[in-house]
Amino acid sequence: MNPEDRYDNQWVGNDGQNGHERQPGRESYNNGRNRSRESRQMRERRRRARRNRMILKCLLVAVLLVILIVLMTSLLLNKRGENSPAATGSSVSFENSSGELQTDSSVPETTVTDTPTPTPSPTPQIISGDSLYSTNAVMVRRSDGAVLLDKGSRERIYPASMTKIMTAIVAIENLPNLDEQITVTAEQINPLYEEGASLAGFSAGETVTVRDLLYGVLLPSGAEACVAVAERVAGSEAAFVDLMNQKVQELSLTDTHFVTDSGLHDDNHYTTCADMAAILEYALQNETFRTVFTSHDYTASPTEYHPEGLYMENTMFQNLESDTLSNGGVIEGGKTGFTDEAQLCLASLASVYDQEYILVTAHAEGNHYTEPYHVLDAVNAYSQIEDPNTLQ
């Protein structure tokens, strides 16, 4: 007898006869079956939910991996593009089966460039200073700092008006507006008359530009122009001289000290030819300074005191018959100096055989009324430079 028949036989009517109202035996069985089915369905739904969550996690991981692969590929391609022949301008070389080096013809010819070979500086020629009037001198090649002439270049000297090289570059660096107006005062000019300083010719009460004053500093060696820019920059000459000495420290010069902005003599106002050459080298890197330093002459802007403008000449070129040398070189600019203690001195620039040179000479006996021995020394020293091609 199967279970269901067994349960059927248990159903009896309320009056004790079969077929009447059924008793709960079969109903309990059906309820159990239903609960079992619902339990199986619940377990199945849970399994499906877990499976779906697992699938979703896998999909998320796969998407993240794809994104990561795309990013890495992009970075590698960019890096390869930067190092490719087209980017670097170099050809791709490889060896063929015979071991010969070949160039990949797939690289466009226009992208192939030769790496320039640096041109070595020629071995510096040693120039004798025996024939110079100056007791101290140094000549430096600007391209590499090679010293061609050294005659007591580390001995202390008085720089006289060569000082104005430092005055000019400090003023330029602190007065960027060359058209700024500055009035020269009697308080600036009168003491300089008494000290016998050289003057550019500006008048008391005359208002001129910074540019005019810079030319006044370097060309005619005007002490009043020095004081005018010094007081505009720092408020006083003493404060401006402090800036000059700060620049000395910045340039790591160990044997230079300034007391005045014009170079009037003071025992504590000194330098060396080597230090002065370094100051000039630094100043020449400034285009404004170079323009003024290499000018033969200049006419300042018109004023009521000088309606046609104050005309100024470079004191070196005044004493130079020709700026062209016997070897084809050219003396490009210079700043002279003289005091009784410093005697004749000169810091100059020349171009010879496509190279520029700085020459500083000092302590040549003479004065404003003798032969310009400092200028003659410059012509002598620069003229000794020979064509480097003939020295190989």
C-alpha cells in the first residue's frame, strides 16, 4: 500500500462512515510537501543570487583589468613614440645577415639629423707681456675662460675709473626703465669739481633719462652721472657702494673692495686685473651694458641746458687712431681709468679671428698729457693674437 492510500484509509466521516467529511491526515501531508517545495525554491533562489553576485564581481574585475591594460598600453606607446626615430630625429640601424650595418629605409629621410660635433676651442696662445708699459695685465678668451696673458694679474691695483663698469651694471640691474627721468643736482656736482673728478657735462638742475646717465658713466667717465644713478637706486652713494660690494661677493671675487662709485682714490678701494676681467665678463652678458660699453659716441636727449643734446665720446676711442688691428681684429669697447696712484689703466673688449677677448691692464706710467700707454698696450696685446688655424 502506498503512503497516500494509507492516509486515505485514515480519512473517515464524523459519523464513522467513509466518504463523509475528511480528517486532517492527508492535509498534513500536503502541507509538508508544500513547505518542502518552498524550501527548495528558497535555496535555489539563494544559489542564483550568489551566482549572480559572483558573475557581477567577475565582470567588475574584468572591466578594471581592461581599463588597466588600456592605460598601460597607452603609456608604453607614448614612451615608444618619444624614443622613436621620428621623434628623436635619428635613423634606425640594424645588421643584415652578412653582419653589415644598414639603415631602416622606412624612417623618413627628413627626420634623420646628424648630431653636431662640438668644435673644440683652440689651444690658447701664450702672449708675452714683456713689451707692455703696464706692470699688471690679463687677457682672457671669453668662449672658454682661457688665459692668454698673465702679468701680475692677482696683484692688487687701484682701478680708478674702471670702477664705473661695476657702477653701470649695478645701476642697470636696479633701474629697468631706461626712460625714467632723473634730475642732476648741484649737491651732486659741486663736490666732484672740488675733488677733480672727471665729468660728463650734465648741468645742475638738468633732467635726463637713465639711459643718458649710463652713457655718461661709461663713455666720458662722468662722476656726476655715477652719483645721480647711485642716489636714485639706493638713496645715497654709500648705500649704492654696498650694493657694488654685494655684487663682488655674488661673483666670488676675493680681492676686490669698493669705497666710491666713481673710482676716486681711497686706499681701501682696490681690485686685481683678474677680478676686473671677471666683472667685465659678467657685465657684458647684459645687452644694455654691452650696447653702451661698445659705443664710440652718444648724444643725450635734448634739454633746456643742452637743446641739441649733450654729446659724449668714449675716452678710449678718443685715444685710438683706429679700432682695426694689424691682424684684422677689432677693438670693440673699453673703459679707461687714471689717478695718480692707479696711473693709466684700461679694461677693454676685442674680437680677433672670430673669438672675443677681454684685456685688463693697469699701472702704466703716464697721465692725461702723455702718450696713452694703456691704449697702446691694448693694441700691442691684441695684435699678437695669431690665427688659431696656423697654430695647429
